[in-house]
Amino acid sequence: MVTHAGGLVRVTVRLFAGLREVVGNDALVEEFATPDVTVEALRARLGEAHPKLGPYLSGVAIAVNEEYILEPGTALHDGDTVALIPPISGGAAGETPKVLVTRAVLDPQALRDAVMTPATGACVVFEGTVRDHHEGHAVLRLQYEAYEEMAVRQLAAVAQETRAAYAAREVYDVGIHHRVGMLEVGETSLLVVVAAAHRQDAFEAALRTVDRVKETVPVWKKEWGPDGAQWQEGVAPRPVAR
């Protein structure tokens, strides 16, 4: 990457869900007059320059150029895109992609067809749907938001992680589609399909995949009820091992 004149390092910081609402913008640009910039230095700068972010910064994960960063001393470079990831609520042309983030209605049959193989003896299809209640109160609809570019990469990483974990048990393929936007009660938000030789392995791999999606993929949901809307509290991301 080309550094700006005088060694200036400029990074774009993307904000999502509740963080976007706190700041009132979905992106910030931070400039440093030194080439030696780290993730931790950026976190400190954000706390000073944007006091409203301060209470949230210790609980966010950091992604740089769509990859989770675990080391606070990781260097940043001019032109990097940094995403603040708050706790997570959880193919070729003409073919159905095996991982997808979309605003369209999810199609279980299309994803099933995409992952099936002649050797498949068991196919598990999981649909996560919007229910009409949460922790004792009514839910009218859910609004899903994602860091879409990174979410697609993480879905692919989760699918690969599951295939690798169950390779010796003949799990052949995994497909994951996640919907974003406003969803009504009864609509499907998450679709996971696993093709395997045997039913027990297919069920176990599907459960593992769903859990890992909720732990790693940057998707958040706002709950709409009779008394208004609020972002659901989530869990700290647990990145896929590289």
C-alpha cells in the first residue's frame, strides 16, 4: 500500500448495529502522523476522539480487512479497513452459492441441491426462524444487520471448519445462507444444510455449524416489539482458527 505524504497512515473504521447508532455514523476515518500504528493505538485514539464509544471499546472484537485480529500489537497500514465488531447476536454464475448473505427469501431446496453428492446418505436441513417472543416479552419482527463482506468470509470459514472436523466421518459438504434486513415472525433467517454418509454425523455437524455461525459471524439483530426496538445482547466473537 502507498503511504500518504509525510508518513501519514489513514484507516477507515466501520461501525455496526448499536455502535453505529451511538456515533451517528457507519464509518470514521482516523489519521496518524506516524507509520508505527497498531490496533491498540487505534483503540486508544477512538476512545479519546469519540467519548461515546469509550464504554464499548473494551468489549468489541477487531477485524482488519475482514479478518479477526487477536493481537493488540498488530500493525495497521495506510488504507486498511478496521471493523469494530460488537458482541454477535448470532459459486459459479447460475448456481446456488454454498455460502451467502442475502436480503432475499432463503430457499432450502436450492441449498440442499447445491451440497448433495451421490454418496450422501443423510441430509440435514436446519432453518432458524423468527419467533414471536424472547425472554418473556412479545416480538413483532427482527431486523438483521451484517458486516456483509466479512460475514461471507466467516461463513465460508465455518463451513470449511466443519468439513475438516468431520472429514473422517464422511461429512461431504456444508452450505450456510444467512438473511439480513427486516424479517417477520415465521420467516427464516438462517439456513444450514449438511450432506453426509450417515444421519448421526449429519445431525452433529449441523448443530456444530449453527453454533459456530452464532459465535463467529458478524451479524446482529434488533428486536422490534410493542414497546419499541432494541439491539439484542450477544456473545464475544470466537474466531475460526487459521
